[in-house]
Amino acid sequence: MSDVTKTDAWGTLTRLKENFTPDLRGWFEADPNRAKAWTRAAGDLHVDLSKNLIDDEVLDALVALADEVDLAGKRDAMLSGVHINNTEDRAVLHTALRRPSTDQLTVDGQDVVADVHATLEKVYAWADKVRSGEWKGVTGQPIKTVVNIGIGGSDLGPVMVYEALKAYKQDGLECRFVSNIDPSDVYEKTVDLDPTTTLFIVASKTFTTLETITNANMARTWLLEGLEKAGAIDGSDSSRTDAIAKHFVAVSTALDKVADFGIDPANAFGFWDWVGGRYSVDSAVGTPIVVAIGRENFEDFLAGFHAIDTHFAETPWRDNVPALMGLLNVWYVNFFKAQSHAVLPYAQYLHRFAAYLQQLTMESNGKGVKADGTPVTTETGEVFWGEPGTNGQHAFYQLIHQGTQLIPADFIAVATPHRALTDGGQDVHELFLANFFAQTKALAFGKTADEVRADGVAEELVTAKVFKGNRPTTSIMAPSLTPSVVGQLIALYEHITFTQGVVWGINSFDQWGVELGKVLAKQITPAIGGDAEALEAQDPSTKALIEYYRANRA
């Protein structure tokens, strides 16, 4: 596999960085049109790249880099269903999940678009029954609470989107999400629920995921014990079977295991090997979202994804927002040695967005070998993190503004909020956005020693109050946080992640790094339970920790 560091464009970027002195103040003073020149549109997203550490020469080199690594060819291979996930011999077709039903795409002899829409219709029909009250529990009452049980992509995506689109949720229906195998999670999510009006969605493609199946078993016990205590079932096998069938559905393709659990296979919604978990929120994994917001809104959500897919597929690199943002990330990671990237939504409904992106980006690009198994020759991946503003301003912004690390940051905001409130005549959303605009301005332009002195600050405090500026940010705005816009934001970062992976030559679609810990946990479990031979097989540190646990477990 080719080495990106041997390309002409990489050499050009290396030379440019050696003589590169960021000067956002000077650049804006020299070019009053810089903001306009560096602003792009993708779908409903208005993306201002002007406060990034980039000039025309760097842009030329980044575009040349995209061409030299054949980003277009690899993008087209992904979109057409080529098995670009080579370690698992799979196509990568999350983009097919949001293609219109009028499209056709045959992969491995199967029209995947037709398959997607057949499954969507099944999900929509079932969700309509829950939303209308036609689907009832064992006592004949409609469902009031849906509890999704999953982990990883089967949790992070649905919970993030549910929170992002709460303004569209049907009144009288609530969704909750269980993921952690810590029994406290199941307990807290069910302790105040009425089992007669609760329905569980168990999301596991293979129906073998340890955390998910363990939590599903605990939820089933909670349901049956609660229904018996309430007198809703008599405890007979037939009544218990009926209760499980009416209060559990599955997102899975393992219909035999689904049936063994007690779920009617007719109420199992599948997805495919060509959908990675972290790319699956727009598949049947999004079933709780469909229940919450309904078919029309979910279709709008999918249309948002597709709008960015089309933009990424058809737009030249100089105006291609996800490609440019991905290339900028490469510029910062590999040439400025940035190790993390902040995502800062000035929209409370997006409070789980950074957590969602952690799996999307870090599971995809946290790789130490290239797709051919040879060691990488560059840094790969970065730590994605963040919190909604203005919370973050009172927590970690100090490090971004005045710390020694360069931390590129994406700021996200909407023009029109769902909850427009005032305080003494002050539009609170405008007060909120004043912080959004102020933070990117402060990070870009900083505050000089002379400006600090002009404020009358004592000389001994001047250096403490200087802001160096030249901290790169991207500002992403949209008219409002609609289902379409949420889909656009997700697809934007999917393609950013893909772009970086292509440059680094890695397979962004496997995740072998999550496997070793799972295997070891199964080996260690008997030792925790008292198996002396299993305990002796552990390393001294693990053995000592297990012994401490056994001595102190109440």
C-alpha cells in the first residue's frame, strides 16, 4: 500500500509548515473578504472555515493530497458497494440506508436499496401501532415508555438523536436507553416504570452481545416479576410467554436466538453486515427514534443524510465541506501534532453529540496499521470530546484558549431555537449565541499585551491575561435543529472520518481493538466467581485486584 508521506503533496505540506506562521489577525486585515471566501454550504449547513490556520497554498496542497491518495476513487468504491472493509471482506454501505426508494444498487447480487426500504416499511408499520395505541401490553393498555437496550452504536446513535429531536417527540411517549452492564443502569431506567405500559427494544445484530443480552435478561425478569406482582399475569408459562411477546421486540438478524428469548421473530427488525454499528442509527437501530418522532420526521432525518452524501459525492474538493474538514484535521494532526479535537454545540439538544462522535471517529480511525497490515507512517486519529456551550466555557475552555496544546474546535449553532424564551425582554437565545460568536472570535484573534495594558491591568498580571489567539475553529450553523439538519450533521462527520482514513491508508470500518478486552473478560469471570485455577492463571496485578474484590465484596 502506498505511503502518504512519500507523496508530492505531503512534501509540499511539510515545507509549508516549516515556514508557516499563523496570523489570523493579519490575514483578516489584509483580506476583508476572507470570511466570505472561506465559507461553504452543504445542505442546510453554513460552514465558516475562515478561522482555520489555512491559506491558499495550504488549500492547494490539501486538494493535491486528496487527489494523490485517490480520495475520489475510494469514495466512489464505498458508495458503489466495493468491499473496502478488507479485513472483514465487507462492503461499507451506510449511505445506502438513506437512498431514496427510487434508487437501485445491486451489491453481491442483492438490491440493497430495496432491502433497506422493505425493512423501513416494517419498522414504520410497527412504530405506527405503538404511536397510535394499537399495540397494547398484556393488560390492554397502550405503551407509554420504550426502553432501548443496546450498546455502542446500538445505544450512542439512538440516544443522541432522541435527545437532539426531543422537540419532535410525540406527547405521552418516552424513550429510555440502557447500555451499561452495570446493573445500576437497568435499575435506574426501570425503577419508576409501570411494566404494563413498558416495551423493550433489544438491539443486537447477533443477539449475543454480552452487555445487551445480560441487560435484556434482567429487563425480562423485571417485567415478569412486576406483572405478576400487579396481578397482570398468573405466572404460568403461557402467560409469561404472552407477556414477553407483547413487551419485547428486537433489532437483530438472529431470528432463532430472538425466538429462544421469547420475542416473536415477526417483531424483529434486521440490518446487514455492510452496516457497521457506529454507522447504523439510520437503520432499524433507529427504531426507538421512529417511535418517538414518527415516520415523516424520520424520513426527513434520512433525507438530511442523503443531502450530505450527495454533496460529498458530487462537489469538487475545494467546496466539498466534509472533505475539506477531514483534510484540515489531517493538517492539524500530522503537521501541528494536535492530539484532540473539540466539538462544541451551542444547542442543548445536541448534548450527546460529542459522545456519539467519539465512537464514530475514534473507533474508526484509532488504528496503528494500514489496511494492508503494515505499520502506519503517520499519526492517526484524534481524541474527540466536548460539551454543549456555555457549560464548557466554565469548565475546559481555559485549556483551549491559553493552554500549550493546539486544540482545533468545531462550534455548532442554530439560528432559530425550538424554545424561544426571554429574560426581562432579552431574547435568551441571542444571549446564548453571543457567547458562540465571542468564543470563536477570542480563539482566533486573542488579546495582546498592549490591549491588556489598555484595560488598566497591573503589569504583573499582564502575561496572565494575554490570549495568543490563532486557535483554529470551524463554525457550523443551520436555520434550526430539524430532523434533516441532525441527519446532515451526522453524515458530515461520517465523511470527515472517511476522508482522514483514506489519507492515512487505514481501514476505518473494522474495530479489532474492542475484541481483546471482551475475550479476557470471559476468561477472568470464573476467577472472580471463585475458580482457583482461573485466578492462578492471571497476572500478579489482576490477581491482586480480584483478591481485593473478593475480600471486600459485601
